[in-house]
Amino acid sequence: MADNQSPERFGQTPWQTVGPFFHYALPWKGGADLVGTSDLGARPDLIPSGHDLLHVAGPRGPVAGDIIEITGRVTDGAGEAVPDALVEIWQADSAGRYPSEADPSLAPAFPGFGRAATDEDGTFRFRTIRPGRVPGPGNSLQASHIAVGVLGRGLIKRLVTRLYFEDGEGLEDDPILGLVPAARRATLVARRAGDALWRFDIRLRGEHETVFFDI
Amino acid sequence: MAEPDAYAREDAGQPPSLHPPYKSTSLRSPSRPLVRIPQTLTETTGPRDAAGLMGPAMADLTAHHAGVPQGQRIIVAGRVLDERGRPAANTLVEIWQANAAGRYIHAKDQWDAPIDPNFTGMGRVITDAEGRYQFVTVRPGAYPWGNHDNAWRPSHIHLSLLGPAFATRLVTQMYFPDDPLIPLDPIACAVPQPFRDRLVARFDLDTTRPSWALGYLFDLVLRGPGATPMEA
């Protein structure tokens, strides 16, 4: 029987691309603003009048930590902008705690999760806080980092990478960075572009191709 | 010694990032192999309140506007499970699709099929304690695309889930049984058989509501749990 309910078919549902037309459904208003109430992250310019049903992020309590902005471009193997990508982030709070089910006592004001659609130039932008360090395998401590997922037209499944900070403590000893060939580690390290502004480009293929992870 | 993974890795049914018949993948997939990393807290945690972030349930895609949308009304129901068949409760599923004529409500969709003023084609559902979900919509139409000569996408509904952790993220497309376009579609065919059949819903008379709507069943299976230490 050609369907997904037969016992002999049971298993992980396969990934399929988000395609080019996700903007009226996935990137909600404020999805890329983890500390404020702006519309950052959405692309209402791509939604015809009368059909903008996007959720609007609600107000949040104050969030502890240093507010930062992260911006970058998603480019393809020809160096061209990817205007129909969706970038997602997941990170700890400034004390290095994940706002997860596993620890429901943590402050819910900081969602830890963000989503941004790229613009016509392939650029995405997040407002968030700089995460604290979280435990790694064994007794190790990971350098401050943000998990990044990239989806979009032409991406059959999500690509997963990480953003580290160039002045981050523990970069040299980070248990995950240490698994990446030294010559490619720079693709995972955001560069300071201003007082609280960080630059992190994502190159899907080709020269200086971003390191993507099998998790 | 490394700890065992909390979540299973990809199984053999997951498509590759590079699938040349789907042409956009050739410039948008990595050329270098993925770097395998252990699952740390970063990968095994996830947002605790997806509905608070992404919005509350909107389970009737035919009820967003003043009038009734054109097309065949359908009910899609199923469960969200992990790989051991355990229900994923309180899980948000985001939904989007084309209208009955195969047209998306999107400024960049130039397909010459009518927009339906009464159909946006987006919604959200949240699973119950047994992992069950259900939504009402219209059956989306097939539509042409520019991938190759005479290329048509089969009717499909896009579904997006975070699941319990960063590692369990899933975005997929649900297809309809007996659609002759599925074996011709480079996106569906990026998934090798027999696993492609996991993307195809089943018509179900029990889900069908008399004199109202056809019913389809579609279960969504997220990664996990990982191997136990004994199995590792």
C-alpha cells in the first residue's frame, strides 16, 4: 500500500524543501527579534493585500544580557544572493541556559529560537543577546555559540551550522570546533562589525563554503 | 568516551542535499562532506512554547475569509510520533499550500491560475496528548514550474515541525494517493523508494465526514530516540 501508515513503511518522515513560497506562513513578525517587539524576520512585502495572516510576536519581559545584532548574507555556489532562504537560530540565554522543556524553571522572556527570511539581497538580520557558555560532551565547556539552520528553495533539507564569536572565550578548546578542519573554522566565526553588531555570512557552496554539520 | 546520541541520526530515507534533477540544488547544496558532531545540549534542547512564538492554532484553512474557498474540501488528520511510535504531544505543526487551482498567495507566484480571495492557504495545529492533529482545507491543485520541460508539481501540502529539540526539526510535503505526477517530480523523487511512500497520505473513509469533506490520514515521524548505550 502506497502510504505512510503501513508498518513496513514506518520510520522518519523524509525532508522536503520549503520551496520559494513560504513567506505567508513561516516567518512571523518579530521572529528575528528575540529581545524586542519589531517586525524583524518577516517579508510582508511578498504577501498580497488581505492575506497577511502572519502571527505578530507578543511583548516580552526584560531579558538579561548584552543585546547584539547579527547580520549576514546567504549566497550560493555562484556567489549570488539567495533571496528565498529562511534562517533559524537556537541559543542559550546570557547565563548559558537553554529555555527548554527540560528545565522549565528558566525565564520564559527569552525564547532562544528565532527565524528570519532573507531579503532580495540574501541578507538576514537577528536581534538577540549574546549567549553564555553551555556544557559540552564529558566535562567540557563549549565556547559561546548559536545553532543555525538554513532552509530555502533548492535546499531539499535543512543545513545546520554554528555561529561562534571571534573574541569568544574557549574558542581554542571548543569540543565541536575542534572537529572542524582548522582551515575551515573561520566560516563558523562571526566578525565584529560594530559595537554590538556581528557579521556572519553563509556560503552554501564553493569558495569559503560554510561548514555544515551532521547532527 | 562519547555519550550516546539523544536522537537518532538521519535514516536511509532522508534525501541528499544534492539531487541534480531538482536543478536549484546544484548551486545550493554543500560540496564538502558534512562534519559529524556529537549531540550536545545545543542539539538536544528546543523551544518550549512553539505556539507562543509562532502563533495559536488555526486548524481550519477554509475559515480565514468572509466566503467559502473554491475547491474540494478535505480533512487531513494523523499523529506526530517518534521513531518508536511514541506520540509527540503538544507539538506545533505549521501548514501552507497552494489553492485549488494550484496558485500560491505569494507575490512571486506568476502561474496563470486564479487567486482565490477566500483562501490564503496557511494554518497551524497543535497535537493533543496522543500526538493527534487534524485540519480542514481544500485539496491543492497541481501547478507547472520551470525546473524542466513540461514540469508539474504534484498536489502537496507543506508541513513544518520543530519537535522537542533542535535536532528533530522537520519540514516535509504531504502528497495524495494515486497522483500520477509523484514519480515524475524531482523533489519527491529526491527521496528513494520505498521511503518516498512515507510522503503519501492515505484516503480514509472513517476520517471522511458524510456530505461534507473527504478525509486523509498522514502520520509524521520525527527523529528519535537515539541508540541506548547497549545498542551503541
